[in-house]
Amino acid sequence: MTARLTFVKAAKTTRVAMNDYVALSMGVICAGIGGELFVRGAVGLAHWARISPGIIGATVAALATSSPELSVSINAALAGKPQIALGDALGSNIMNVALILGIALVISGIQSNRDSVKRDFPVALLIPIITGVLFLDGELSRFDGILMLGMFFAWLVAVIIEARKQRSAMKDVLGEHRRWLVVISCVAGLAFLVAAGNLIVAGARGIAIAFGIDEFIIGATIVAVGTSVPELATAVIAKLRGHDEVGLGTILGSNIFNGIFIIAVAAIIHPITVAWNEVAITLVFGIVALVFTYPARTGFIERKRGVLLLVLFAAYLATILQ
């Protein structure tokens, strides 16, 4: 009888594990399809709205690809586990730059937009510094969350003002220009990307919990990798299609969304308390990754930077998992 119960439990465990791996696989497939559709739609939307693809990447695409992080953040905070939300957001920012941008750069160098360098890079660099200062007392309170949310809306207003200036002088870009197809591509791509994030998060979290890993570490590694797949699909496909602005804009915009919108929402729902040393590791690696990426005066980010970023990502994993 005991042997039979053991066999039944083992069978159930195997079935759960298999379901997690199936979810991961389906998520990767959805990410590939969604990335292709959304890049086409985003570039077409830029042409239609007469603004640069970089701004579309930093706003619409960034919000779309950050939707899995937002979903995880809200659910985790409501469940009284905001540490997962914090770990996911901070970890995703490292994945976005050190892993995703690193892979895109290894494919070939990226020519960054001057406006994006002036607008998005400084904000992305300031976010981990400000987060570290707010965490000096060991807690990210609801008031801290409101402050971060105010910063996010200030950045968003600056982006909207720049978009309005660009409307009168938008050059033709490659992409889908028929309006109905632009809408379909954006909506379908977004749906696939959201599905990809949810599937990968579900599978990754199930596998991670089975190993008994700390909640913040789960968020900063396994769940962060899962929720970053939409950014990976969008950035790599944008790179292969020759739309560097969309890929870079999506990564920087996603980091800003994660850092001062998603974390803020989680803190407002439930104050976040995490050991300073755990937070410090992700913040320091996040800053170093952005410094490695900062372009030269010409705006060009060389391929060798991609190799450095991938090495940095490996060092991050080795440090946080030790």
C-alpha cells in the first residue's frame, strides 16, 4: 500500500513538472510569434502616427512587453508576497540589458537615437540609484511608491511632448502601413506576448518553487527570465528586421516601466521589505549593465559591448545564486 502511494505521488509530481515544461515551451513559441507581429505593428504605428519608432518602442512596445511583469507584480503584492514582484522587476531590468541587449549586440552593433540617449538613458541610470536610496530604511513604503509613480508620469509627459514635436517631420520607415493591418498586428502581437509571459512565468515559477528557492531570488532569476521573454523576442526580431530604434527603445522603456511604475504599483498595494544585501546586488549589476551599454558620442554601441554584457549576466547569476 505504501509503495502504491509513493508511486502515485511520484506520478503526480512528474505530471506537474511536465506541465511546467510544456508551459515554458509554449511560452517561447508564443513569444516568437508575438515578437514578429508586434514589431511589424509598432513600426507601422510609428509611420501612421508620424513619430519615431524609438518612441513607439519606449512607450507602446515597452508597456506591452512589461505586461507580464505588471501581472506578476499585482498578483504577488495582492497575495502578500511583494518580494517576488520586486525581484522580478529588478531582475528583469538586468535581463533586459545584460542578456537581451547583449544578444542583440552580438548579432551586430546598434546605432542609438540621439534623443533616446538624452531622454531615456539618464532616467534608466537614475532609477536603481533612487531605488537604493529609498531602500536604505529596509522598506519600500506606500509613500515611496507614490513618489516613484510621480517620477514615471513626469518621464511619460516628456516623451509625449517630444512625440508631438516629431509629428510634423516623420520620415518613411519600413513596416506595415495599412491601418487595419497595423491594428491587427499590434493587438495580435500583444496577445501572443502576454500569453508568452504568463505561460513562461507559470512554468518557471512552478519549477523554481519545487527547488525551495527564496522568494526574492525566484523573482530576480527564474521569474525575471520568464517575464523578459517578450522583450527578448521583440528586441531580437527588431534587430534582424533592421529596426534598431524599436529594440533599444523597448529595452530602455521597459526598464523605466519596471523600475518606477511596476515596483511602485506593488509597493502601493503592499509595502515591500527585503534584506538590503539582496537588493544591493541587483541594483549594482543593473547600474553596471547600463554603464557598459552607454553609447559613444557617435551614438553607436559596438558588438564587443554585447560580449561584455553577456559575461556580466553570467557573473550576476553566479553571485545571486551562490
